[in-house]
Amino acid sequence: MVAEEPGEIRARMPQSPVNEYAARAWSGWLALAVGLALVVGGAVLASSSASDAGGIAALLIAVGAVVLAGLTAVAPGQARVVSLFGRYSGTIRDTGLRWVNPFTRRQRVSTRIRNHETEVLKVNDADGNPIETAAVVVWQVDDTAKAVYAVDDFIQFVATQTETAVRHIAGHYPYDARREDQLSLRQNAEEITSRLSAEISARVASAGVHVIESRITRLSYAAEIAQAMLRRQQADAVVAARTRLVEGAVGMVRMALDDLAEQGIVDLDEERKAAMVSNLLVVLCSDHATQPVVNTGTLYQ
């Protein structure tokens, strides 16, 4: 089958204002040791009897608290988007205990692989027939800066754009093909899935999301036309079966006549050939077993 080349199905999404880059971060174990030492030292100094030690103790504790505030634990499958007074300062992807500027804001973003399955959507296909369809998309955050700053809620954004793409694809192609060179939702699942993945990827790219895979999980006619379409499919199947049966029967009749003529078993005139062809086609194409009639007279009786 030759697949048709429909128009480009691409969404025009705005460019993201930022792109991800690595934040300046250091190992947090040294900072943890220094911060704890300052806090403990300040507490010990505050408990001493020296009258002038209170101010120094408070200062040590305050500095230690500031140092400890810069500690950030990054778990596997997570990243931290760092910003300082509203300005993006980079992303921490290295796992473990890290230390950054304690005055920064560190927003947690999951970079794990996720699944999103749409609800069953009722859409009109390219022929105007109502169909029910659903899809699942496998995705993960590829650019944390875009995910945080380009959209309000990147999870909801992916859900909405996936549903939009499924509706667009389902409405762009017919459920069943009417021509040999036409793509359809039912007969060309791989091609349709590829185009669905491409459109979802184009729609969510501005949010820093990478689509790993998408699949159509449900595809059927809507309930109000399901019975009528089932009868049509059954009729198409009967016609196709009959066509194949007739083609096979004609071939068998041709082979029988050629073998009889080649081997010289019987010499049939045109009228007898026509009768033989008629009888063989009835036998080969009949739905029920035929009952033979034995001719006890002459060949022309």
C-alpha cells in the first residue's frame, strides 16, 4: 500500500524564555560540617559564664544557620531549579548532598519517566463518523528550566496538549480507508502512532518535555453508529470473500479445461464447455453441498 502524504500536522508553539544550564553547586558535606561546628560552638559559647560572649555566640549560630540553609539534597530522578530573587540561576542534577547560595530558591522537579493516559474521547473522523478513541503517552522532563518558567503547570500542560493532539489526529484521518492509497486509523496504526508522537512532541517541546512514545489504546465507532458500521464491515467482508472465492473458482475451471484439452481425455465443443463451466462454478461457489445428477443417457441428452 502506498501511504498518502497529508499536510503537515504541526503546532506553532512559542519559544521558551529560558534554557536549562547547570547551577553552581558544591559538595554539601564540608558545608554541613562547618555549619554544625558553628552552631555547636555558638551554643557552647552561649552557655559559658563570660558576660561578653553572648553576642559572639549569637553571631556564630546565625552564620552556622545560614551555611546549613544552603544545603540541598537531590535524589535520583529529581532536579532542583535554582533561582535568586526571581532570576534563574541554573539547575542541579547531580545527586547527593549539594550546597548552593543559601539565599536562593530551589524548586524540586521530577525527571522520572511518566505515563499519561487520556480519557475516552468522542471525535468525528475525516469522514464525519463519530468515533471513540484514547491514547497513552510516555514522557519525561528534558529541560527543567522550560518546564518551570515556560508554562504554569507542565503536568497539566502535557495532559491538555496530548488530548488536543489526539483529537486533531483522529479528525484528520478516516476510521476505514476508502482507497488503497489512503491512510486510516484502523489499518495504519503504526503510521498514525508515529504522526501522533510527532504532533505531541511539537506541542510540548516549549515546556521542556520529551515524548518517548505514544500509543492509541482505544479506537472504535461511537455507540450510535456501531451497529450500522458493523453491518457494513460484515457486508464488505462477505463481498471480499465472495470475490476471492470466484477468482479461485475461475482459476480452477480454467485449469480443468486446459488439462482436459492437453491430455485429450474428451473433446468438448463450445456449448459443452459452457455447460461444464456453469456446473463447475455452481459446485465451487455454492454455500451448500451440491447434489450430483447422474446422466444415464447420451452426452447431449
